[in-house]
Amino acid sequence: MLQFKDPSKLRTKKIVFEDVYCAQDSGTLEQLKELSSKRVSVELINETNSITDAIAREMSGGLTSQCEQDIRKLELYLPLLENLIQHVDLIGDDPRVIGWTSNLKIRWTSPLSQSSFFSLMGPRFFQIDKLQFELGTVLFFYGAQLRELASQVLVTDLVRSATLFRKAAGVYHYLAHEVLPSLQDVRTPEGPPEATSSVSSVMNLICLAEAQIVTIMKAEEKQTADGLLAKLHCGVVQLFDEAMDFYSTAAKECKDISPVLLDYISCYKVVHELRSYKYMAQAVKSEGQIGTSIGLLKLALNKVESNLGGMESWRTVIKQDMDSMTDLLRKYMHENEFVWREKEPYDHHLPLPQGKKIATFIPYHPERWERTLALKI
């Protein structure tokens, strides 16, 4: 699989809730302090710290993976944050409450912004004075960590990897439809891409595509028929096409979005378009239509753009797939020349790839710790 870890590189500035929100009783004060404590753990993700592996493992209940530990930190913080938002929303029109939220100075970096790639002064922090920005970014972070863990366990457990990608897709779907629309009135085109619904929709589709890729890997292990594999790879291409459409929307809404995200989608799409055509050619060849299979291989190779962007490792994967197809084409042409002597059909007479999308997201259901907060207004 192609690697793209940028979405998980979020960082934030410190927040102390009890210094901003005025508690009416000691119980509320303790809950605000607990919320701040849980956020400290989130603040330390992607920061250099001196905690030993043994201490980190004990603090996370025995989890050995750094990614799993970070996911646990986010899962402990989110229910408390959801509870605070519920209570603040009930009195949110009060000017003092609006002032408190503003004084939190909620600031996050944006790994998907272009300015983050070219900043010489360190990471740029974006500030939006709404608790929904905090919730939305933490959920984006959570989805990114689930996706990162899915990539890590890919080599050992394909089933778990696919499940994690589907869970991440569910988080991004929830973000796009339930959380981020509330920021539409306060977000500016200069704001972070992670605060836009369209970018979460892009990430949702990327995770679904990656879940389907893992499913294909499992199918390839079982030596599934070439025709079905061709359709599954084409389904991945269709998911990336949808992601590109949402990226186009995001680029209109957010001036600062990085083109690297589009490069990733484009390169990944090329990889699976090539593989779809390759399996399709093999399926057609097995049916005795070697001329058509040769035409499909030539068409696929001609469709690849020579000026693809993206990381060198991504282009290397594309070159490897192209080399494999070129070898197969050479073999088929040699066989056709000496045995079958079939004519190659014109491009417009070639069969069109048929896609099959089977990956679905696992719905995200927010957990809220129902605790009464008494704020002094």
C-alpha cells in the first residue's frame, strides 16, 4: 500500500479548562480539571517527551503500540469533551460563555495545509473560537490514528486492518455530516482544511478505498478469479474518483489545502487502474481472446501520465506495476504472433472496466459521559 501519514501529524497548544470556565461547585471544578488532564495526554501526541516505554505502557493499560496508546488517549478525552459541549450549548448565547470559549485559544496545526509544508518558522497554528473546532479536530486526529494503526497491522492481520480502515471511514463520515457543518459560518477560506466537511469526505473515501484494497489482498491470497479481482480494483478507482471530486470542492472552499493530498489520490488511482486492467486482460485471455487482452494492456499503459507528482516511493510502485504489465504484454504479443495471430481491436471496441465497491464504513457513535456541570454565569 502507498503510505501517506500526514493526516496523523496534528499538533496543538495547551488548554486549561478550569482557568477559563467558572465552576459553580467543587464537583464541576474537578471535572474541568479532569478534562484538562485528559487533554494534556492529547497534547503530548507527536511531541517529544521523556516518558519511558514502560511508563507509557502502564498508563495506557498495557498497550505496547505507540499508535494504540495515542488512540486510547483520544478515546478517554472525547467523552468528557462531548459532555462539556452539551452543557455549554445550553447556555452558549450568553456573552460570558462566548468569552470563556474565546479565552481557551483553541489552536491546532494543519498537516493538510500548503503553508505547513513550506513554513520556515515551524508549524502554523490555526485558531477558531468554538468548541466544535476542538471536537472536529480531535475526531479528525482520531480517524487519522485509526488509519495509521490499520496500516501498521496490515502485515500481520488483514482482517483487523480492514476493520480499522472502516472504523476510520466512519469517524470521517460522522465528522463531515454531524460536526463540521456547524463551523461553516465561522470558518474562512484561509482556515485549516481539516475544519471543512469536504476534506473529511475525502478522508472517508480514502479510508474506504484502503479498506477495499486490504480486502483485495485477502482475495488474492485465496486466488480469487481474475474477473472479480479486476472489478474490485476498478471499485477502488471509483472510490478515488469520488475522493477527487470532493477534493475539487475542498480546493474551492480552502485556499491553503496542500496538493500533496491530491497527488496521493492520483497516484493510488493509477496503481489500481493498472491492476484492474491487468486482471481484466488475464480474464479475457483465459477466455481465448488474446487480441483483446493485448489491447487492454496497451490501453492501460498508454493512459498513465508521464508527469505524475507525489513521493518517489509512490512513483516507484507505479513503475513496478507498469513493468509487470509490460512484461505480460510482451509475453502475450509473442504468443499471439506465433500461435493465435488475432487482430487487436480498436480502443473503442475494447470492453470497459466494471467496478464493484464492497467496502462500507463502520458508523461512529459518540460516547458522552453524562455528568452534570454547573458553570457560574
